[in-house]
Amino acid sequence: MAAPKKDQATTPTPPPPESGLRYFRDILGQDWVVSHLKTAMLAGRLSHAYLFLGPGGVGKATTARALAAALNCAQPGADGDACGTCPSCRRLHGGTHPDFLVISPEEGKNQIKIEVIRELRRVTEYPPLGGGWRVVLIKPAEALTAQNDAAANALLKTLEEPPPQHLLVLIARGEADLLPTIVSRCHKLAFAPLPSALIIQELESRRSLPRSQAALVAALSGGSLGRALALDPDELLRQRDQVLGDLARLNRGSTGLVLEWAQRLTKNRADLDNFLLLAQLWYRDLLLAHFQAPAGLLAHQDLLTTLEQARASAAPATWFANFAALGKAQRHLQANLNPELTLDILGLRLQRQGNPHDSR
Ligand SMILES: [Zn+2]
């Protein structure tokens, strides 16, 4: 069987080799999805197209890879999971499996080119090269829409008449940015954000982080292990200390200082976003401490004494107000309101809350 002629620029490429998680048994915190896929696979009732929905870094692509491994494994276990040692498993692990295709936008772009989808259609006219299943991973599926309806429509044809022994997995954060015609042709599976305790445990074992640092990183990861592993804990601690210093200065400072702070922070959007997240986390911890939540739930486990002192110095109403003001500023920035003006107002709010007797 001859493979279709391939053009280097448009051929769907195998994913780069990755170490670490690659089988169903390695996937963390997505028990329902994994069990659903294994059951469907063993019963021969897999859908021809899946849409994996959920935040980034919670295991969607890993699950697609685990599914490809299980479907092509020469000696799967009784539960259907791949063995990890047969030639198919080894090729998948090495990123050279001919029947696992990943379609993504080119580096630096956010759309998948129509030529790539056309090439995929050509490739799928032929049976899988290894005689098993060809699994095509499209990530992110959002890259198929917007001004790129041509690519989405070309894919629809494959979704409508799936060739035998082919399975498509589309990955997206949510359905809102996808074409309804694509969504309706896929079996949807929702991936949940990972629980904080699980992320802390992984950070402790994989990064050897002390629990106090792991708790802070986990609290900022939004339930994404991928994001948690990508965050630099030392840098995060440095930023956290800077944010707590800023909050203390704002509480006591003059209006001039507030405006100066706003100007400094608006120069770097990443610093600004981090300030808003870290400051909210601080007030969240003050509130949790006030309502006597177990210490294990706190993000700032290395600062229990400081938290206790801060807790004694103001009332929960202040922290609720500050927390709300930070969330409002975040929403204003997401809506592209003027960052400096948003921060001026936020700074003045935080300052006034810190000076309850200030009558200006
Ligand atoms: Zn195997």
C-alpha cells in the first residue's frame, strides 16, 4: 500500500518526543473520562470523533496519546491499556508513530492552514500504515474557526464520512469559539481542573518542592498541572514578596505613591496580571484564616505568622472589599479598559481601605 505523496510544508507532523505521561494509567485526576474511553474501547463502541473540552494542562493531549497507544498496542493489558514496550508503544513514545498525527497551527500562528486539512483528507484515504488505528489530534480546535472557515469546512467532510479505523480527537478550552457544525459531529468529553491537593503532591514528587512553595504554585495554577509545572517557584516567591510589599505601601501611602505604583505596573502586562492574581490570593487567605479554614487550604503556608498579624490588624469587610476591587480591575482589563486608569482607581481603593479613618 503506497502512502500518499507528502509535501514537507503541509504534512501533518508526528508530535515531538516527550517523556513522562503517555498511558491511561499515568493520567491524573480524570478518572471518569479515562474509564469512559476504556469501556467504549473494550466494547468496540468508540466514537469516530471526540471533542475534549477543558482548561489547558489538565491532560487532554496526554489522554489522546494514551488512546492512540491503547488502540495500536500489540499486547494491551486486560483493562485495554497499552503495554509500553511493544514496537507500536515504543514508536509512539519516540514520536515516530506513523498513525498518530498532530495538527496544530504553525509556530507563532493561531490558525490551521486549509492546505494541512486537505493533506489530512488525502492521507486518510489510505488505511493506517501500521494496520491498527490512525488517531488524528487537532489542537487547539479553536484554530479551525474565525477567518478560517475553509479549514473547518474541509474537516467537516472527514467528520461526516469518517474512514474506517480512523479516530479524530479535537481539543478545546470550551465550545463557545467552535463552529456548531463541528461540535455537533463530535462526542464531547469534559476534563475537569485538577484538585489543588493533587497538584501539590505532583509538585512535591516531580519538582521536589517543599509543601509551602507547592501550595502557592498550586493555588496559582488554576487546576492546571501543565501550568503548575511551568511556573518558576523562586520567581513566584519573589513576585509574591513584591506584591505583599506593594500592598503594605499602598495601604499607608500617599496619592502620589499610588499613581507612581500604577504607572510602574502598567509598563508590564505580565507583572500586572500577576499582581492581581497574587493580591487576590492574599486576601483570600486572610478570609480563609479569619473563618478558621484548615491551614492546609492556605496558599501562603510559609507566612502563617504574617497572616495572623495581618488578620488582627483589619476587619474582614476590608478584605472582601479589596478582593472585589481586584476582581473588578481584572475584568476591566480583560475588557480592554485603559490599564493605567484602572490601576489608579484600584490603587486608590486599596489605599482608602487601608486607611479607614482617612476622610479624603
Ligand atoms: Zn504496546
